Amino acid sequence: MDIPRHLAIIMDGNGRWAKKRLLPRSAGHREGLRRMISLSEHAFDRGVEYVTLYALSTENLSRPKEELDGLFSLFRKYFAENIERLKKKGIKLKVIGDTALLPPDIAALSREGENGTAGGEKGTLVLAIGYGARQEILAAVNAAVRAGKELSQEDFSALLSTAGIPDPDFLIRTGKEKRLSNFLLWQAAYTELYFSDKLFPSFTNADLDRAFENYAARDRRYGKVEP
Ligand code: IPE
Ligand code: IPE
Ligand code: MG
């Protein structure tokens, strides 16, 4: 079966999952974090080489302070409890997004996590925190303007935060919405899209297996005609 080499997930629906259960939104995020860890391990076990997870967008940064503080605490917990585990499994961590928008200790933990796992050769986990694709594209355009030279697609890709990482083959969005919400707009030009109505904390490893089956049945033509 053809497994995507690079899987990206827009992890949406934590708040609604909690609301349905009359729980605070933070409970949805906590459960979402558990799912995130399990799903990414499952993906690597299935042979995926790159897993990119949309954990916080630049636009999410204007949510109420209380919710953001809860999310930041969860990121701290994630870094504290998972870096050793990633290291043991040979998974390299990469954090993308504007860390200047985050509390300084989270930016520091991200760098430490990246440095601590830099030797990983089995896979790469890309965590998008404070990430926005338009912001990323504009930063690259401005760098190119400053350098004063025209770019090829490869040159442009190399200026993005995902430099060196192949484009995603398969992108899953949970939580019913059918949109990209400012995620990987350049990189997803030919990505296969999959939308699940399940809210992220309810999206199981078996759901991921079903999504992989759906991916394997697709015909990626890249604009060409069938041979
Ligand atoms: C996704 O869940 C996680 C983040 C954006 C941080 P939401 O918090 O967007 O959950 P819903 O969409 O309100 O249910
Ligand atoms: C997208 O979810 C961002 C993440 C999952 C991190 P949102 O909940 O922010 O997206 P919209 O607001 O529904 O577009
Ligand atoms: Mg949402």
C-alpha cells in the first residue's frame, strides 16, 4: 500500500469536542495533545517519514488570554515529556512559525527540542506553532527582494521555514471545516486533501489507517493525462 511520505494534519475541533461534553475548551486541547502524540507515533510506525502538525496559527494568537495560556502550558508539557522519547525513536523535531510571537520560554524550549533531537534519522516531526503561511511567504519574498535576484521554485522553497522538507503528500483536516486556514499555502500546491467530520480528539489511529487507504486509492496526475 502506498503510504504518504509526508503527512500533514490540521488538528481542528478540540473546542467543540469539549463543549459537547460540557467541559472547558482546555480539556479539549489536553485530549487533543494526547491524540497528537499517538497519531504521530502511529504514522511513523506505518512508514511515514515526515509528520507536520498544525498546532497554533498566527490568527489563533488573538484568542482569549486564558485559552492561550492553557495552550502554552500544554506545549511546555509536551516539550518536557516528549523530547527524550523522540530522541529514542530517532525522530528529529522541527518547529516552524514565528517564535517571536510566543512566550520566550516556549521559543527556547523549541530550540532545545530541535537541538536535542537533531541526530534523529528515522523521521521528522514538524510542529507548526504561531505559524501562518502568508506570513511565511511574505518573509521569503522580502528576503528575495533584499537580495535583489529572481528566484526559481526551488530557490523560493529554500527560503521558507520548511526548507529541506519535501512538500506534503497528504493533508488531513479534522473537525468538519473544509479550508486550509493559512496552512502551507505554497507547499500544498499538489497535496492530496482529506477532510474528516470527526473532531480532533475523536480522530483515532484506526481513522488514520482509513485515511491512508483512501490516499492509496488516489491517482496523482500533477496536471498530466493518464499514460
Ligand atoms: C484546534 O481546535 C486547536 C487549535 C486551533 C489550537 P479549536 O480550538 O480550533 O477547536 P474548535 O474548532 O473551536 O472546535
Ligand atoms: C486551524 O484551526 C488552526 C489549527 C488547527 C492550529 P482554526 O480553528 O484556527 O481554523 P478556523 O478559524 O476554523 O479557520
Ligand atoms: Mg477550530
